[in-house]
Amino acid sequence: MTAFDVNTVPLEKLNIIEASAGTGKTYTLAELYLRLILEKDLTVDQILVVTYTRAATEELRERLRQKLVDARDERLGQTEIEQYNLQKLNLAIQSFDEAAIFTIHGFCQRVLGDFAFESGLRFELELIGDDQELLQSVTDDFWRREVTTADKDFISYLLGKKESPESLLKSIRSLIGKPYLDLIAVPEVNIEQCCQEVQKQFDHVKILWQQEQKQIIETLHNKGLLNGNKYRTTSVEKWLLQLVELMTHTDMPNSLFDSFERFTPAKLEDALKKDQILPELRFWLACEWLLEQYQQLQQARELQHQQLRLKLLEYITEILPQRKQQQQVQSYDDLLLNLGQALNGTRGDWLVEQLRKQYQAALIDEFQDTDPIQYASFSRIYS
């Protein structure tokens, strides 16, 4: 990595400066700003300076202006050459209100406003700082269309997860407005087949319960067989009551009670006292198979849940721009997307040329916060 010297670094090419907090990034930016004015004869409206918050923009504006004032004061009464620089500095200070110092969204808004016709953007669009209300409205429509008409078991699954239109939107909020993301497709699942297999195994467990009920209860109450700490009498009574209630259902419920695994061979054998053998009942193994198939169904439901999230993202991507157009509004994120589209549209080359003429140099503060859309736009202008 080349050591950076703010006084000698070429001003004609792309430079990326890596620096930790507190190492003088703003000082460096101010020195480069000063050099562009003195060495390249640029005016303050020809040097684009971009940062990422309004507060940072105001602070940077003050620091840059003070840098110009300090540089001017240092040159008072010096050589004829410095007098020429003094004139440039005085002009920069006097015209500093025209300095092109923006947040990234402010820059996008300025370009799209100045070149509204060329960018294909409607003049009358209102800028809204937050499109959350619109997003929620679109999500509510999606919920009514997709969720309320889904199969009852999936609805029960979602309710069990405490899913709602608000939480569903929150789960994909960070993905909205990022067309550069390469989303991984969720595998298709045959929910109907999974449900049928679970129901078939549930019916089998019920049959075996009727056939082996006496031996099952005797085994669970056999204190000489099972560890009393793992199969306490009070706990066994509770589990049996839950099992009896489960066996009264015709259809497999949406969930198994938490302690259902206590009826599987693995749990029972783990609780056997020394030299004891678990009675061979088909019911134990049937419970294990039911538990496995139920877990597979839950995994399939989770995939179905993921598909719902991706489907919502696709729906928002399609419908949200239509809603905004109807209401004649745009958000801050739209500014970034619209600028990117304008730079790559039918008049993109012309727009790039105009921006290069207007902003002959650019200083991007906090570049690590640049997302792919922002990076692509600056690369398009200054590549």
C-alpha cells in the first residue's frame, strides 16, 4: 500500500484513502479541497463534496470554509505569486454559499432537480423522508391477498410464530430498494405430501396407543425400570394426560406438546436404570417416527414462510413504485435509484458529460458507507 502524502498526491486520478477514526480524515479532505482551488483553479461550485448526514455536511462546510480563511490570512502581504492565490481564495470565500457540499441524498436531489427532463423524472413529485406508511399499506394488501386465503394450517403456523403484517414487513425491510442483491431461491416444498405423511403416522400412533396403552402406562410408572429424576411421578402423570388429550384428536394438531419426545426410545433408554431393558412396544418407535415427520413438516413450513417473505419483497418491488407514482411522491432511497437509472438511461452519456463539466472534482467522505448503487453512480460519472 502506497503511503499517502496530502501535499503531493496527484489530483487528476482516483484516490482511496484508508484511515482510522481520529487520524485526520477531515484535515486531509480540507487540504485536498484547498489544493484543488489553488492548483487546479477550480471554484467552490466545481468541487463536489459528499458526506452521509446533514450534521456531518454542516460540520464539513464550516471546516472547509475555515480552511480557506486560514489559508488566505497566511498569504496576506506576501509575494506576487501568493497575491494571485490570495485572489482565488478571496473569490472562494465570497462565493462559498455556492459550494457543492451535499449529503448523498442532497446531491441526488440536486441532479434530478436540475436535470428533471433529461432524467425522465416528473417535476411535481413530493419528497417524503420516510415511506414506511406506504410500505405498510402495500404489505397490508399483500397480507389480505396471500395470507388470509392460505391453508388454515399455514395460518395457524404463522399465528404461532406471532407473525403479522408489521412483523412480516420488518423481516424484509433491509432488502427493499436494493436491486443489486442476489437473492437465493427458496427450495420448493410439497406441503400437502408432508401433511399427509404426518397424518398417516399420527393415525398409526393412535392405533398403537389403543393396543398397547396398558403396557405403556405400566412402563412409565415402573420405578424399578426408569430413573426417578428423569421420569418423576408428577411429570409422568402430566405427560400421560397430555398424551391422552392428543389421542382424542381426529386430525394431527398443528403442534406436539413439548414433552412428547419422552415417549421415544432414545429418551426412555437414556433413563433406564442399570441392567434394565426397555419393554419392546411398537408405540415407542411410532412416536419417534411421528416426531421426526412433524419436525420435517415444521422445516417445510419454515421454507413456506421464507417463500412468503420473498413473495412480499417481489410484490413491494412491483407495487410500491406504482403507489408512489399515483400519490406523486418519492423517498430518499428513490433518489438514489432514480439517479442511477438516469445515468444509465437513454440520455445517460449526455448527463454524465454535464455532471463532469459542472463538478470537475469530487471528494467523497466516509466512503466505506457507500452502497453499490451509490458507488455505481459515482463510478459512472468519474470513471
